[in-house]
Amino acid sequence: MSTAANPQPAVHAAPLLRDSFIELPARERARALLDAGSFRELLGPFDRIESPWLPLQGIVCQADDGCVIARGTIDGEPAVVAAIESAFQGGSIGEVSGSKIAAALEMALRDCERGKRVRPVVLFETGGVRLQEANLGLAVIAEIQAAIVALRRHVPVVGVVAGMVGCFGGMSLAAALCSYLLVTKQGRLGMNGPEVIEQEAGIEELDASDRRRVWQLIGGEQRVATALADRLVDDDANAVRAAVHAAFVQGVPAAHRSEQVDTFLSLLAQVDPASVTPQNMRELYRSGIHGAANKEQP
């Protein structure tokens, strides 16, 4: 007990050093990346552009179909941010949500073709195609991929995989097409998620409950170390914003990842599927990517 003769020191809560980006919903993630006061949402919840297919299967819709499209500015330059909401259907891509992303990128492309550069950012937080709208979802993911490839000829397309859902399925291919892909340690990136791998190949192949192993194989840190992502960013809204801004300052890369097919195929040819470890994959990609870069230098 504190007394006048023996006062106890006051206890103060430690100040929060970081503003978690992962904990933000999609709308606030988009707002965090845009210049203060410039956020303007397109086709928001009050427009009620929602899936016509989910009610037929007894699933309650979300008024924005789990996708936020925001216009604004980044460093004073026009920008568009497409943010996927993981809290709705695991961030799955259906006809409406996918069409919103594709249309936003296509609008940015038209502006760029007219000489008005628009900075595009996609916040990937998705398990891939929405199974209830499989064919429609796959078709619109193809449209997203085509729009990214067309747009990146004019301006960098920046993708962010923050966590905790990660980025899987067809949308992992869309992420790979981005000019720059930013990830956190908590983010995961892969064609198939660990639960799908365990279900289809057995727990001997991968125990989806072994979180340490999963992140060693497909976590953000590993993806950067194996050249499948470009920059590791702390889970901090200011850090993510700074990394996005820096990517646009870099400009369009000399060669996108998808334009380095021969390099990646030569690396894959050296992989022994029976003895894959996170460390030997890092060593393989480090030597292969650096070796290819050195050969290109005059």
C-alpha cells in the first residue's frame, strides 16, 4: 500500500510504438496508404453492389462484396487502392469483388494511356477464388491479371501481402505479376494454402497446424529471401506507407518477375523435391538470382 512516507512510483502504460497495419480492416488499410484527407471510395457499401449468387446458396452478402476501391493521392500524385477484406468469406474473389478490382485497374490504365499517371496499389488478403462463384471468379481474376500486365508498362503496380490470411490461389499469380510485392513476416504467399496441401497430399507432406513450419516455407521473410517478393516490411502502417511510396519512386523495374522465366526455370530444375528445406531454397535462389544479375552486367 502506498503511503505519504513511502510513495509508490506511478505506473504508466507504455506508449504504443507501432500502429499495426494487419489489424486494420480493408477500408482503413486503403486510407492509411493515401495522403491524409484524399480518400474517396468508389462503389462503396451504400451503392449496394453485392453478389447475386451468394443468397442463392444461403450466404449473407456484404454490401461491398468484401472489396474496397479508393481513389486519392500518394505523395500528391493520383492513386487508386484496391483492398480486399479478409473478414468476409476469407477475402475470396467473386464476380463483383473481382470486377471492382479489374475495373479500377482498367480505369487507371486508360488514364495512363491519356498521359495522366495513376499510382495503383493492390492489398492482397485472399484465399483465392470464391468457390461459390468458381467460374465467374476465375474469369475475373484473369481480367485482374491482364490489367496488371497492361498497366505496369506505364507505371509500377505495387502489391502488399500483410496477413493474416495471406495470398493464395489465382490471386497469388496476380500478386506475382506486380512490379513490386511488399510483404510482412506475418504474410504468407503461395499457390495452395497449407490446409489444401494437407487435405490433398496428406499430413506427411505438410502439417497445416505446424505454424512454424508453414511460415518457414511460405512466410513473408522466406518469400523475400527466395526472390518471390521484393521487400520485407514491419507490421506498421507508417512502414507500409513508406515502402509503398518508395516503390513508386523506384519507377518501373527493368524486368518484372514474370519476365524472368528462364532464370526461374533454371533454378527450379536444380530443386530436389525429396530434400527441400527453407535454407537450401534460400541458398539456391540467392546464388541463382545474383548469378543472373552478374551475367547481365557489362
